[in-house]
Amino acid sequence: MSKIIKQIVDSEDKKQIAKNTDSGSDFKKMFKTFFYYVHHRGFYSGIALAFNSFREWLWFVSHRKSSINIMKLNAIEKDLENKSHSTFYVPTPIIPFFKLIKNIRLPEHPVFVDYGAGKGRAMILAAECGFYKVKGLEFSPSLYQLAQKNIQMYIEKTGKNCFELIHTDVLNYEVKKEDNFFYFFHPFSEHILTQCLKNIYLSLQNNPRQVFLVYQINYKDSTDPITTGGFFKLLKTFISFGTRFYIYEYSP
């Protein structure tokens, strides 16, 4: 596992980000991370998530990578349409992601689509898990540029190039026939999620196929927007280190 994780490149340009983020030491950022998790996701989930973030912080520091994990999109982008529907930027945790994928029987030639790719971490993790093709959609210019750098560094280090990073609003993405694994790490509001689902439903109507959808959120209303459309059924809820994933499937 350590060899795989060492191949994951998430080096960030601190000077570029620091202009738009709160000042302070890494420890202050860790405390902010902890209180954010506790406030939004409950005490016990917050403890587990904060512990996982601390463990990843130790790894990033030991490899001289940036440890900035959480920031408001409002702080780094000023004039983006649909910005009000975005959430905090939080990278996908490494260990829970690997465990998640192991719990899903992937279709043949799995194509991963990350809605809200951020700095590209989930895309790189998906490549490590053997996805045939990995796509990422990101509408923030700053995050898109950082994702480009991280992915290029990964390609140069591993020789593995299965990526398609797209600078676009997720609502403008036309779902392709090959897309069969949709990943939502709580990147935006339910309003945007619902619109994305409509685009996925249209693709499934035109090209029926088995697909999976993973939605990460640690709190959910009684009404499930993903099953409401009548296409997806909830297969299971998977929890690892306080990170809760909902796994859905559509099979014609």
C-alpha cells in the first residue's frame, strides 16, 4: 500500500493558494478541519475524519507536499456561474477510496467520471485502482490548473495515461456512452446534483447499460434525490474512517 500511495501526486502550489486562503500554521488548519467535520458531520464521524486527515497530513509533510485540505471555493474564485451551489473543497481520502472500490464489482472497461475533480486526487486514485479511463470535470480555473499539474506529474512518474480532464461546468457535460462509473464527492448542492442526474438519465435512456454511481455525504435527507428518478437503486452504504459513501447501481 505504501508504494501505491507514494505514487499519488498531490503537490500544490502553496504560494498561489496562500493568496486566497486563511493565514496560519498547518496546525491551525488542522484544527479548522477538525471543527468543520464535527460541526457538519457529527462528533464521532468528525473524530474519525479528522484522524484520517491528520494521518494524511503526516504523509504529505514527510514528502514535502502541501497539507492544505479544506478551502472555500468562494475564496479562490470570484466570478464563477453557479459558485453559490459549490461546497467546501475537500480532497477524497486515500484509504477509504481504495476500500470503497474493493467493495464494488466494476463493469468491464470501467470509465470513471469525477463530478468536481478538484486537484485531481480522486482521478489519480481511480487510475491506481485500474479504471480503463478516468475523466474529471472541474469548473474552477485555479483547481483545474492544479489538477493538470498533479496529473502530469503522475503520468511522468508512472507512465500511466488514462486521463481526460475537462474544464467545464458539470451541467454542460454530455454523458458519453462509455461512461459507467459516476463519482460525486459532495462537490455541490442538491440542486446541481439533480440537474446532473437528469443528464445521466438521458444517456441511460439512449444507451441502456450497467452503471454505478457513488455519492459521498455524511448526512442525507429522508428523500433520496438519486433513487427518486427511478433509475438507480441503492446497493449499499459503505463507511470507512468516518467517510460515508452511498453506492448506487442501474442495470437495464
